[in-house]
Amino acid sequence: MFRTIKLKLPYDKSLLETGERFREACQMALDYGFSARTFNKNKLNRATYEDVRKAIPTLPSALVQTARDTASESLKQTKLEKKIHRKSLTIRYDRRTFRFYPDSHTISLTTVSGRLVFPVALSPLIEKYRGEYTNAQVFIDTKHRKMSVMIQVELQDKEVEKKVYNNIKVMGVDRGIRNMAVLSNNIFFNSAQLKDVKGRYRYNRKKLQHAGTRSAHLKLKELSGRERRFVQNTNHAISKQIVNFPFDVIALEDLGSARMRTKRNGRRFNRKLGSWSPHHLEQFIEYKAQERNKSVVYVNPRYTSQRCSSCGYVHKDNRKGSVFRCLKCGFELHADLNASRNIEVLGKSEYFRLLSTSQSLRFDESMPTDVAETSNKLQPFRVQ
Ligand SMILES: [Zn+2]
């Protein structure tokens, strides 16, 4: 069920400028669509995106896109029968460009001056309007110097929540040395090929370094470029496959944690795989997941290799090398696969924790920690 919340905003210079730039971007798409006889979003995007970015460099890319969507809908409504001159200074926001924080009485909006947080006055009725804040529109009235925002909220009752919880599909990914990635749906990405090629490069490099001539030096340079591209292609291929599986959420171990540090810094690991690292793979996964509207969550890797994914029993002797055998229930599985299934379970609860606290997932702009203290300030501030 959808509801709308209307709130007053302080009259702000950056927001006003954003409204004007948004209108220009929208007009460019309108003009193109009218002359090219199309309201197709993809066509409009292909034809106008670069030009709009060049003409209006201060307008963030996500707003260029919502301006184009707005134009597309206006063109569709008028059936391309008349030329449209956009007058209103209305800005459309989506999940990428706004976030509403009812607890701290603030809303953050993307503007030409970066992400700004605005204080808003709320009535106690707001409790009835808890849910997912899906999109928003900012209205600017220059004549009366007034600004307001309409937020659309999707109300969620407990039953719906439970259904969502049961239907959401999470994939756990265990990253390591022998297997670069093991997925909880039983897919293994082996590093043997990478190591092979790396070894060959290392051998050639040594030979050339030994030669020490000018041509050897040039050859060395070429080689390192080729090696880098090879690693990049490998990451590209693996991450593409991972995000293309039919899952909504991809769960990875948090690289900042102690266990992953050991994994990452292992000497043998570095020598064998050279510039490949789980971190690079992670960046590829994040980027591709974002394109496909999927989420990436990070979990604490503690116990993921010791816990039995069948009965939950944790013991360090459960694992011996690549074999996992539960001391309590006898469950047996490849150790990395067992770990990836534990990561899946942790990922699911982490995903819902983030949803229910309405904090952003990691690939979004995160909520500023000092937001609560600034609710009385009338000036917006920038999110770091
Ligand atoms: Zn067990």
C-alpha cells in the first residue's frame, strides 16, 4: 500500500539551482524526443545523456537520468502532439538520490553541491507512515519562496515482511586461495588457471630481467600490462557470472576483518596470484550488482569455516583442510562450500537488519552518524 508524506523544506540556494539545472536537462530530452518522434527511455538516454552531462556538468548523473524519465513520461502523455516547454521547478528523486530519516527528522537530497541533509518538521502521525520510502519530488515555488517535498512510502505490515523474508534469495560467496570463489549454489571458481598463467609470466619476467637489455626492458613493460589485463578479465568474467545467477542479494565476507586479512596477506597467496586479490573481485561484484539492482552485504567471517551449515554446531576440528565433517551430526561437505552456505545464512539476516533499521546498504551513500545532533540546525550540511 502506498501513501504520500508532504513536508516543508527550508528555502535553499543549492536546491534552487538543482531545480533549474534539472529543468534544463529535462528540456533537452524533451526537445530531442519531440524532434526524433520518440518517448522511449533508452533511445532518449542514448541520444542525450552525453550532451546533457557536457552542457550541465554540475547536475549529478542520477538526476540526469530522472530528468530524462520525467521527459519521457511527459512526451508519452502528450503523444508527441505538441512541443513541451517545461516551466515547473520540480525535481524527481529516487532511492539513489534521496533518503528520509524520520527518526532524526531529516531528509538527505542529492544537489548540484553534493549530498545535503535538510531538517524537516514531523508530526507524531509519521508513525503511521513507516515503510519503504521509494521516491520523492521536490517542489520549488520561487514566487512565494517556498520549498516542499512529497515522499512516497510503501507501507509494510508484518505478514508482508515475513513473506519478503522467505522469498528473498541470498547467495553466499566464500573467497579464498585455492578457490577464488565458492558459491552457496555449488559453483566453484578455481584459481588453477590464474596461477598457471601467473607462473608463466613470472618465469618470462625473470628471464627478461636477467637479460637487462633495452629491448628486454620494453618487453617487460608490455608483459606487465598484459598480465594486469589478464587479471582484470578474470575478475570481470567471474563477477559477471556471480551477479547473473538468479539471486537478489550477494553476501561476502567483510575484508576488513582479521580472518580475511590473513587470507589476503598470506605470502604464498601473493606470490602465486600476484596482483589478484579478493578485494578487486569484490569491487567488480559491487559494480555489476548495482547495475542489476542487486544488493551486496558484508558479514563477519568469524566461524564461517568452523560452523556446520546443517546443524549449526561450531568447532574448529570440524574442518580438516578442504574437508568439513561435523563432529556432532556427521554432516560432510567441501569446506569452502560449507563456508559459503554459512555466509548465505549470515547474509540474509544482515540484509534484513539493514532493511529494518532503514540504514543504507553498503553501495549506497551511507547515513551520516552525526545526523541526529543536527536536526535543530536550519542549514543543510554536506554528507561526507
Ligand atoms: Zn552438524
